[in-house]
Amino acid sequence: MPGLGDLAALAGAICWGVTTLLVRHEARRTSGLLINALSVTLGCLYALALMLGLWLLGGYAPRIGPAPLLGVGELLVSVLLSLVLGDSLYFLALPRIGVAPTMSLSVTEPLFTAVFAVLLLGEAVSIGLAAALVLIPLGLYLVTLPARGRAVTPKTDRANLRLGIIMAVGAPIAWGLSSVALRPALDQFDPLLSTAIKTCFASVGVWLIVRRSGAWRVSAGRGQVGMALGAATLSAASILLFTVAVQQAGAARATTLSATSPLYTVPLAALLLGESVTPRMLVGTALTVAGVVLVVAL
């Protein structure tokens, strides 16, 4: 269906943006790794429940291609790179260098994905996508860059700060490689089944990371549980929507549109958390919107 991939990518970006906002709010009181693990696990249960419910109602039949073992392997690689490695690096970077720097570095994901998709998958880069690969990261950088004198950065030593920067750069590289690994896997499974497999694999991986880090010892109150439920719902939706987008629009195009999540996170942070909106953010918003229009139109 024409345009379905673009719509799925933009809707998934909104879901991920709100998820980031929820994690940011609760990470002050508990571990971001623990929140991520709870979200991925509940997302797995949601995906399985949705599959079962639709199957019982006669509205869903799993699609399995001729090489399912190859597809499972590609999904496993995608999960290890994205939901386990990339997301963990992202959430670990947040408390070390702050939200704005982490998000600013994360917007390089479309650039890495486009390079990997062209080199490894042979995807074509249209004029609109090429322009968007410049406009969207630039616009999102301006959106996420705090006003001078208003940046809220955590107190940390130089070594920890350097490690946080490495983590923040490593996350988009891992996400880009994950998108490239996901695309051929969708030739073997439908998006819903792919999402269920991915989140089940990811649940095991993130809990191993949480256990090794000791984050599981952090107590979670009613607020954290409620937040995890909300984040899990949105996170599962963003994974499913992104999977549909990659299948319909290709890895480079889907990732470019999905990277617009800060465009929605920053206004919500201003509305709900009282953060200020600067003229620079407005310029960044205009550039990002222009990039999205170019991707869709050209």
C-alpha cells in the first residue's frame, strides 16, 4: 500500500518519543536499564497476546517463508544490535551526559543506516531522501540542543563523560546495523510475527544485562510499575510500526522518518515537564518537517 511505510514510521516515532519521555521522568528514581527490561518484556507479552487474540478471531495467519531458520538468525542479530545493544547504550548514556546530548548524537542514526543499506542491501537513495538525510539530523540537533546556560548535565568525572559519549555514538551505529539485518528477515516472517520473535529474544538479552549490572536490585513502586506498563505499550507499538515501515519503505527511508521522535519529545517535555522552547528549536522543527515532506514527496 503506497504511503503505508511512511505513516508507520512516523507513528512509530511518536510512540518512541513518548516512551523516551516516560523513561526520562522515572529514571530519576530507578534504573533506566530496569525500566527498559520491564518495557521489552511486557512488549513481548503484548505481541504474543495480540497474535493469539487475532488468530482465535480468525483475523490473523502467520506468514512463514521458505527459509525460517535464516529469518530467525537475522532477527536475532537485529535484536542483539538494537533492543539489547543499541537501546542499552542509549539508556546508559542518558545519566552520564544528559538527555539533550544523548538525543543529539542519536539523530545520526539515519546517516549510518542509509550508508549500511546502500552498501549491504543495495537500496537506492532518492533525491528527497538524500536531502532529508541532511535536513532531519540538522533539524533534530537544533531541537534537542538546549539553550545556552540552560543545559542540565549530570555531574560526572571526565572518564565517565567520555564513556557516555562513546555509548551515545555507539547506539545509532548499532540501530543502523539492526535495521539492515531486519530487512531480509521480513522476507521470511510477517511484521507481527517478527515483532513477537524480536521482543522475546530481546527480553532474555536485556534481563541478562540488568542482572549483570545489578540494576534489578532497585525497588519499583506503584508509579514505576504504571510507567513501565505505559512505556511497554508504546515501545511494543513502536517496534511493530517500525517493522512494518522497514518492510514497506526500506531500511534507509523508514529509519530516516522514524528518527523524528525528538520532534515530538521536546514539545511534550515543554508541556508536561515545564521545559522551555527556544527559537532555535522552532528552526529545527521547520527543518525536520521540511525533511519529512521531501522524503514523502520525492
